Amino acid sequence: MQQHYGSGQVLWIGIDSTWRWRHLVGDKYHHRFWGQVGRWAADNKATAGNEFVKFGPERTDVEVGQDAIIRARWTRAFLRRFPKLKAKAKIFRTGDKHPTKPFATLPLVPAETRPLVHEARAVSLPAGDYHIKLVVHKADLGPDEISAQLYVNEQPTLELSDLSSNRELLTQLADASHGELFYPDELQKLSERFQNPQLSTTIHQEIALWDHWLILLLFFGLLTAEWVIRKLNGLP
């Protein structure tokens, strides 16, 4: 169960045995679950504020065509102190010729089910970098400016937008290269596929013909045979 409380939010899980999900399958489900919980808890929270308000876009990075939801989450005591509070979000585009003129001004209105949250929706912002300034009327937020960043990116190509794995294609590639496809929970099997390395060294040596003892033995043997034949035939 998840709900907002005060300036934050709470996630309640009614079990303490998620470690059992690792039985026979490793981190296939356990790591996925807690990884998603961690990303949810850390993803694009309010980036600016003070002791009275937390302010910022729901997501700091959006694509062209997506709506940017901007939220101001007030403390209960601040809203009681200033019940007639009116708030706006002024959006300034980085690099504009008139940096003091807002690109858009959006009123922040209370959310239906969250009375401490005021929000606005910026529709179809062009690609670029923006900073959003919180402006209030009939209230005092202090001397410091409260602003947050927003980045609107061009839509990625199909190759970059769909990052899901194609197991069938990966299997075909592995088979074509005489390899094997391993899933993350099977990486421990990689060590079994490696064979014991065998090192061999080839040494080439060059020996002059006349330096070999067999050649010398044959040479002197022929000379001795000639001398013996000459003596047997009475030759000098």
C-alpha cells in the first residue's frame, strides 16, 4: 500500500519474507522487485523547496509530446496560515532572447484527492531546457527563490525507445556463432564452459650444414674409404 503523508510518501509491505522468492531462481524476482521499489522511491522527487513547500516537476525529463506535471506540496501548517494562497508556476526556457519573460505561466490548483498538493500540467512543450519558478500571492515563502529544472527531449528512435530483450533473436545470434545464450540467473554456468588453457611454444633453430656432426662423419668416412681403396690397388 502506498500513500502520501505530509511532505513525503509511505510504502507499506505486509510481509517480511520476500527473500524466499530467491528459492531455486536466484535474483530473478527478488532483485527485480526491490530494484523497482528503489527506483520508484528515488525517481524524480521534488527538487526544490524549503520548510514550507516542496516544488518541482513530477519527472525532470520528458519527451516532446508528453505532459509535464508540476507539483507544489505544502505543509499543513503553511496552508492554515495562508488559507487564501494563490500559486503559479512560471516556466522559463534556457536560451530565450528575453530571459526575464516566462515562456508560460500556469496556475497551481489543489489536487482533488490531495489537499496539500497543488499542481499544473504543461502541455506539448517544445524540446529544450527549462527552469520553473514558484510564485505565490497572499502568502510569504521567504526571500529565497524556489525553482526547479525541466528537460524536454526529442523522441528517441525505435531502437532506443524499445530496450526490451528479444530472446528469440538473441538465441538465433548465439546459434549462428556456435555459442550459447545465458540468462542473468544462469551466469554461474559460464565458468563450466571454459576449458583448461593449453599453452604451446614453437622454437625454430637454424644449424649450418657443415656444423652437423653427421655431415662431418660422412665426409671423413668417404676420405678414409678412398685412401683404403687406393692402398689395396697399389696406388700411391
